Amino acid sequence: MPYRKEKEYVSLSIPHMTGKEMDYINEAFETNWIAPVGPNVNNFEQELAAYVGVKGGAALSSGTAAIHLSLQLLGIGTGDIVFCSTLTFVASANPILYVGAEPVFIDSEEETWNMSPIALRKAFHETAEKGKLPKAVIVVNIYGQSAKMDELLAICNEYEVPIIEDAAESLGSMYKGKKSGTLGKFGVFSFNGNKIITTSGGGMLVSNDLKAIERTRFLASQAKDPAPHYEHSKVGFNYRMSNILAGIGRAQLQAIEDRVTARRKIYENYEEGLSSVSAIDFQPELKETSSNRWLSVMTINPCLSSLTPSDIKFALCAENIETRHVWKPLHKQPIFKDCLFFTAGDEKPVSEELFEQGLCLPSSSSLSKVQQDRVINNIKNLFS
């Protein structure tokens, strides 16, 4: 159905500029720091690392590049296996294929929608029996909510396998007093245009291992050896962030707490505004955590309503309101159809239920109250 042009379009998640971005961009032009090196890159790395509370970060072209390089740093390659959350965007797992390794997917649990510790332990037990443990575990913090990191870390530490924390969607979230993205060996952030802060396109790999961060910058800059000429003894990549985009990131980072506050308020408005609809529920927030609520995501109980997420998406689309289905689990994607998948038990996978029942609602930090009321009222009318 085409959008109705007479109604204002409400996007799912759009950039929210601070007004200070041009100061850093103009400075880059005036000083001719246009390449993927320069003061903005260096400062953005330092400022973001300080914000999340780690020793260092490497600014890169995308969050996907950050995952790829983290696998490179861990020496993962052909014949290795890597455990990965199944309920996530494909970019979390594609880098496993880049290095020639094999992904093994782990189901979600209901309290966070993230990787199930029970399913993870089951996967470790079965792979250990076969004599082939994973070389890493990629844990994704979906829609801003941190996974059960204490439990997941305890299992991974028992088997001496490092965690790569994919915090692409959870910058600004908290887990038991620590910033999301800082609990694993490596943390990954994304600054894509739809994220809570943006550099247009970009990402960052963070860690307390400064040698690994230096190695990241080396690999991301075509792996040029220290020589008076172009000397290359390792395969490198063109993954560094530009000085211009890093300037945008610096201005955006100054507003991160305001953006988190705004998105959490949007979530609260949805929860309150739709509280009268018994069939609707929302992504939980685990005790002692604070989600940035990058996206507000509701689920529709099929026992209480015949409406499906597709029905609601179609109807809202006709009203010029953008929504999106919850991520289709990666173990159900054609590209990964032959990969192993572990659940906590014999019941239907949690990730598949969330995909079938979930819908992401407009969550831009610039979303006005009038726009949000439009979304809420349209949804309520569908159920009434």
C-alpha cells in the first residue's frame, strides 16, 4: 500500500544533530585534515573510550569492520567455530564468514531477548565433547538492552573463550554500574545513521588491551609496516574512519546522555499510552541494568489478539508511520541454513517467537509528542 502523502512521515530512527557538528567539520576543512587520519579521529577515540570507561578505542568505517578486526586479532580463521547470538542483524555474524570460520548460533532468553546462558552452556558442553571449542563468543545487546553478561562471562571464562560484546545498538546503556560494550575482551559500537549517535557511517572497537587497539589501527590502515617505503607483511584493510566523520562523532557524543534520556522517555510514553491494550507487551529491562532504549519494541500476544505485527506494520505504513519487524533469527536465514543452533530446551526457540510477535516502533530521539501520540492512537484504534 502506498504512503498517504498528506500525512507527515514518522521515521523509525533518524539522525539527531546537535548543531555543533559543523564546527568540527569546518575545522577539518580549514586545516586540510580530510583523510582517515587527523585530530578528530584521535580525539574521538579518546573521548569515546573515556565515556565508556576503557583504555582505548580505534575509530573504524563501521561496526562490522570492528567485529571483523576483533576476529582477526583473536587469530580466528578457517576451520574455527564462533558462537553468536541468533537474534541480531546479519552484520554480527557476516565477519565470521569473512575469516573463513563457521558460525554457531545461540538462542535468546525471555528476560533480555539476548543470548541465553542455558543455551550457551549447552553449546559449550556439546562442542567440548566433540573436541572443538569455539575461538570466541559474539554476544549482542539487542535494541539497547544488555545481555546477562555475568552469567555469560562465567561460562566463557570457565572454558577460557573470549567474548566480543556487540554493543552496536547499546551505546549509553548500563550493566551493573558499567557501560555496555566494556565487559568482554572487545567491545563494538556502530555509528550508522539510525543509531543513537551517528557519524553517518562508522564504528569503533574498544578494549582495555592497548596493544590490541594499536594492532587494530595497523590492520585497519592496510597493515603498512614501519619502513621508509610501502612494506606489507600482513593482509590489511581499508577500515579507518575519516577525520570529517570523526568530527561529527565528537559533536554527537557530547549529547549522548540527552539522547538516552529522550529515548527512554519515548519508551515510557509507549508503555503508558498502550497499557490499556492487554495483548501488547514490551522488551523487558533486566534488574540492575539501564537500556538506552535505542528502539522501543512491542510484542503482540497471539493468545489475546488475532492481529499480527505484519497487520500493524501494514496499517501504520498507510498512515505514513514507519515500523520494522524484530530481527529474523540468523539460524533461519538462508545463508546460515546449515549452521548449528542451540536452544535452552525442547520448546519453540525464544528468538523465533520474538520474530513472530515483535514490532519496532518509531523511536528517534527527536520524535515529538504529537508524532508519538499519532503512533499510539493508530495502534490503539487497530485493537479497538
